[in-house]
Amino acid sequence: MRYLYILLLIVLCSCNNQRELQLPEIKDAKFTEVLDVSPAYIFYDETQLDSTLFNRKNLISTTNWLVNVDKRLTLKQVIPHIQYLQNKRQKASMHKNENAKNYFTCNDTSIKNLGFLEFTNVNYVTDIDNYENNDSSIKDDFSFISIGCHRGNAISLDVIYKDKESINKTISLDSLLFDDDFKMNTKNNFSINLLFDYKLSFQEYIKFKQIISNLTKDKSKINNDEFFF
């Protein structure tokens, strides 16, 4: 099934109830077309206990999944549902279409149409204290960068060296591109860990992810494990 969503606001009518979902905005998305899809929705709904309404009844395991998340929701509200979908996909891939991917649906303002952000291989780590890294490429290289993403476009930047004193600073997202420590160590192919404040909105989360990904493109490896605090 070809994707049919062409609006910033996705409106569904179910049982005579009209629901509105505000997509997060993105610029210059890597993916602007995804074929053979089925959708899931995470609505903002104040009548629900956690203010979310999770609709996954239209998902088909053999297709690419388009996950439509209301940008007003916080990560605290969204992540449990995303973890559920990731677990469901992993189980489905064992028996069905191993090439099927997961994407967040976004409003790409640069083309005034939809854009998509893939998250198929992302592991959402919510229990940091008991985290165990299984990525041997990161274990072998103790030098790495940790980027903590906070409200108000604030970033806590930690550069951890295996052979000298580490660097810790707080900067803005906009200044990350011009930070000498960040630029130098991404060129050195340091691995990057991303940490996200649960209080971030889903819109802020998408913005952080895309900008940091663009800044590190073809330079450093971003860990597939994302951490939430």
C-alpha cells in the first residue's frame, strides 16, 4: 500500500469522533517516500490517563510501519508505546519480512510535504543503571562523546578520552556546529551517545535527532542505543 498522507494534520474519523494529530516538523528529510506501508498513531488525548491514545490496529507485520506521533506529547508519554512497537517488530522480523522498516512520519517544511525519519534499529534505554552495551565497536573504543538533550535547546556535551582528562560543558544546540571540541572529535570518528530528557516534547526530540545526525554525517558513529532520563 502506497502512503497516502499529504497533510500536516492527520484527521481520523472513528465512531463519529474526529481526532487530530499534529505531526512534528522536519527539514530536508532523508526519506520523502516510503512504499508498502501500514500506520500506527499516538494521539494527544486529555481524556486518557496518560493523555495518549495509541492506535496500532492497522499495522501489518510484513510492511514498513509509519508511526504518526503527535508533536505535543512528551517523551515520557511516547517512549513506552515506541518500545512496544520495537519489540513487536523484532518478533515479527523473526518470521516475516526482515527488510521491513519503522519510520516516524513528519511534516517536511522544506518541501511542504511528508518526510520520514527511520528508527528501525534504535534501542530505547530507559533503565540506564542496568544498561549493558553489546556493541563491540563501541566497547573497544573508550573515547566517545555523550550529548545530553534538554529543554530550551540546551545540550550537555561530554567528551570522554581514554588517555587524557575529559571535557564537560553546557552549550546550545545552535552552537554545537561551531564548538571546537565537538568538531575535532567527530572528525576523529568518536562514537556518540545520545541522551534525552523525558520532559522534551516529541517535536524537540525529532529536532535534536535530525540536527545532530546531520552534523555528524559520514564522521562519527551514533550509538543505536538512545538513553532517557
